[in-house]
Amino acid sequence: MKDKIKIFLDSDLLEKYLLGTTTDMEAMQVERYIAMYPEVRETYAELQENLEVFAKQYAIEAPQGLKDKIHSRIKAERKGRKRFVSYAIAASIAAIMFAGISTFFWNQNQSLQEENSVVSNKIKLLEENMKEQLEDVRNQFIVLNNPQTKKYNVKGNQKAKDLKAVAYINPVKKLSYINVSKLPHIPESQCFQMWAEVNGKMINLGIIEEAGDQQKLLALPYAENAVGYITIEQKGGNHTPSVENIVANIAY
């Protein structure tokens, strides 16, 4: 029986249930285990508390002014629709007197349709971006709370003695993240940049900011025997890593 409970807890069904991503069958199984086994109930309660703390710590704020921009765009679209109706009525009356005016109103209609298409595309892009962010938050939560996740402390070499980071690697879920908690001071003309070597290919993971991103988990591409690097580059970053300026590496 204990082995059965351990197998259940080692899976990610509790995390998926908590995040609302289980199937109906999986949800029924989770609810049955929660009702039957105290160990599962305690773990579920702990995950609920962890999720609340995690959500507050890693909350992703919407870009400033985004809500006002969306409301403004919706109002503009509504006005555009009302304008279109007015144009259509006017065109019907004017067509009796001047057949040529119909071309003008047709152009106006085309313009409104193009504007509507632009708004729709922007909304779709925003939805896709939010889905990606939600998936990233879900993966971070699983990595930080799954018992199969391995934790590695990362320190800088002689060039960056004060650099401190923690890497979280889950070989079962094939997820990897790193949290850079401290960066040493470097000249303003330089920056820290993150890289990952996967299957012999070097991948640029972007610049690590000295302020603002230090509490953020950075996703690492997962692969067996992969290696992560942190280098010092010229301000703005580089397309390829400067091997002589590697200040930390993470084997995972």
C-alpha cells in the first residue's frame, strides 16, 4: 500500500490537479486518493500553500497600460462598427443620386475590416503569449515541488567570485531551470550572458540583468549531459560566447 502511495506522490498528478490540468479520469483518481490517504491529504495541503507563496513570488505583471490600451482598442472598434452602419445607410441613399460614391464607402469598409484584422491578430498573439507564460509557471511549480528534482549550487570562478546561482534539474519531467541569486559588479560596458550547450550546439539564453531578474527562474533546454555557461560579454550581449570569459558552468 505504501508503495502505491509513493508511486502516486512521485507522479505529477497532484500538481496537475492543483493547476486544473488533469483529465476527468485523473481528477477522480486524485480526489479518491486525497479522501482515502492522510499522506496524500497532507502533501496536497502543502502544495496548496507552496503554490500560493510561489504565485506571489513569481507573479507576472501585465505590461503597464495594457488594460487601458485594450479598452481603448475595443471602444475604437465599437465606434468603427457604428460608423460602418452609418456609412452603409448613407451609401444606399447616395447610390440613387451618385453611383460613384459607392466606391468611396466600399474603401471605407475595407479599411475597417483591415483594422479589425489587425486588432484580432494582436489579441491572438497576446493569448498565445499568456498561454506560454502559464505553461512556464506550471513547469516552474512542478520543478520546485517535485521530489525527483535535483538541486545544484552554482558558484562563479576567480573572475566572478560573488556569483551565486541554483540550478533545478528534473530528469523525469525533463525540465531544467536556474535562479541566479547574486551577480558581482562589473563595468557598465559589460554584461552577464547565459548559454546552454545541447547536443554540441551552443544556444543563447539571453542577458542576465543585474537588477530585476535575480529572483526569476530562467528555463534551460533539457538534454542528457547538457552544460550551461555564464559568460561576461560586452554590453548588449554576443551572438557566440567568449570562451575566455566563462565565469560559471552547470553540468546537468
